[in-house]
Amino acid sequence: MLSTLRPVTGRRRVAVTGVGLRTPAGADPADLIRALDRGRTLAEPVPELMSGNGRVTFGGRIPAFDLAEYAADRELRQMERPTVLALVTAADALRDAGLPAGAGCLPPDTFGVAVGTGLGNQVALERISADPGVHPSTVMKVMSNSAVARISARFGAAGFSATYVAACASGGLAIGESMRRIQSGELLAALAGGVDTPVTPFTVSAFSRMRVLSTRNQDPASASRPFDRGRDGFVLADGASFLLLEEREHARARGARIYGELVGYFSNSDAYHAVEPRPDGATAAACMRRAIADAGLRPGDIGHVNANATSTWYGDEAESRAIAQVFGDECPPVTAPKGVLGHAIGAAAAAEAFASLRFSARGEVAPIANLGDVPATVSIDVIAGKPRYTDSPYALSNSFGFGGHNVSLVLSSAA
């Protein structure tokens, strides 16, 4: 039996009213869910990677789209691709929430922006290192906070703006910290999410040398395989994803559609190693437990888990142990969207959180891509083959990153 949600006294409720997506599945939220249901990796050969001598020649790319409705040519020339993608996706989230994508769309002093990014504008640094010409826009192009600055200025968000850099947990941190500011009453609304564009020759080569990327160059569609015995690393993908978070009563007063709510959040650190997770999963387990408790719930209330699971051997093993510690023999179904979308680093969290809300709302959770042989060391209930039924509105979504950064979000589709 589900326990009754017990929000902390005085905390405001946080609704999700808009989503903006740019992933290998495209920009349409319905396309995202269809792609996750199909369970095949959305990766393809990349010409810029194939022309070099690298070990990895594929990645997840965003389908082309028209930028004309988002920014003038002069402004576009002043921005790098991650900033452009963030601005576009933030605008889409506002429109999806039924708001005009411009200044004044929300009360400025109580409207904030939080952007998570693991790599920032690394593409600018790569290009400048090859062509060191200095232009008037160079500083703004290379700044890691370029995206949040552009979004705040475009949409008049004067209440709060911040960039969070915590590797693969960056987007989750941006969402969770925005949630806290709305709960406290500091903000009425926030655009929260992340962006990263790692599919470049330099970045792919750097990750490849760490031996953390899949090398299935002949079959990219089967490359990302979280929890599978044959997994050999993750697939890098470009992406941007943002949620519009609103204080629930504010959203209801303006007649907004509500996808669901953010009800719990916690973040901690493994304090263990620069890139390896703590093998026993103890710190990640503590993060999940604290997020569930923050929501006023028990582990048994969670209907499914969205695992961070990137398809690396040590990372998936550690997360599996952590999930097992939290849920024991009552483990809910576990999915892992990076099997389909690839790993977009800071851009992953908002897209995955939104997917979890949709899964809970429809009562079916998508399977894990390419999962056919689960090793005995993975003792949790991973979903293989076809969607799995769930009757709980609550989902737990994890974002765990290099450096030991852990973030867990709890979401409810019962708004």
C-alpha cells in the first residue's frame, strides 16, 4: 500500500509545467517516449569521427532544425552550439507550458534559471586551439555560464541564475536546487536542466582513451547496453533538455497543464575517486534513501527507478548494488534511458525525469535497450524486452557523475 505523501510543513509544492528537448530522438516529447519504448540505441556514424584515427566513430546527434524562429543570424554568430541549444530548448519549455517565449513571460524577480553542464563550451576552446584568432565575442563564447546568461536575459529571469558543473550529475543538481528555491518561496518558477555537446573529435578521443566508451563501430544501434553482460562502455550524445518548474498554486492559478510534481531531492558525494564510483554503492544508496525520505515516502512507494546506468561495467555494477541496498527484495522495475539516448552528460537529467513522469502517468515503464543477458551480479529488477506495468505515481531518477557526484530526484505524476 502506498504511504501518504508527507510534505515538510511550510514547503511549497513544485509542479512540472513545461518541457523542452533536443536529443537524438528529436524535439517532440512523444517521440522521446516512442524511442524509449522501441529500445534501440539512437547512435550513428559521425563523419568527423570517421575521418580521423580514433577508436570510436559514432555518437548520438540531434536532428537538424531551423534556428530562424529562435534567434537572428547576428546573435547566433555570437554563441557556441551548446548555448544555442540551451536557448532553443528553454524557449520550447516555456511554449510547452503555455507561456510566451520572451521577456515578461513570468514575474522577473521570482523567475530563475539553472543550467547543468559537464563540459561547458568546450567546442569553442577546441576551435580556438586550432585557430587562435581572438574576436570580440570570444570570452562570452568560452564562458561556462554563457547559456544561463543568454537564457536569463532573453526571458527576463532576474530572480536567480546559476551554472552547475558536476559531470553527469550537473543537470540533476540544477533541477534539485531550483526545486529547493521554489519550495522555500524564493522563486515562483525556474527553467532548470542542462546542455552538453560532447560528440566532437577531441572529446570523443579523450573519453575513448579512458576506455569508457563503447567501440561497437560496426553496430552503433546495439552499442549502449546498460546492465547487460556484454556492455563495453557508453555512447556519447549531444543534447539539451529543460523543465519549467512552477510553484503549484501559481501554475494552477494560470490554468497551466501540470505533468506532475518534483517531491524529493538529495545530493551527496562518494568522496572516493576522481572517476570511479564507490564499488559498494553505499553513498549512492544513501542519496536515494534521503531523496525518498525528503518526499515523505518509503522505498516501497516507488513505482520505478530511472537508473543513471551509462553502460560501463563498474558504474552499472555499483548502481545495481546501491539500488539493491535501498529496495531489497521489493525492488521496483528499473529502466535506463541512456541505452537509447546515449550519454548527454549534463543534458540527461531533465529528459530522463520527464520520461519518468510520463511512464508513471501511463502506468508502463520502457525497457532497457539491448538488454539480453543480465549477469548474476545485477540482482535488481531490470526491464528487458517490453514495457513493464507500474501502478505507482512515484518514480526515482538518478544522476551519478565522475568525481562521485550523486543526485536523486523523486517525481510524482499524481499532481
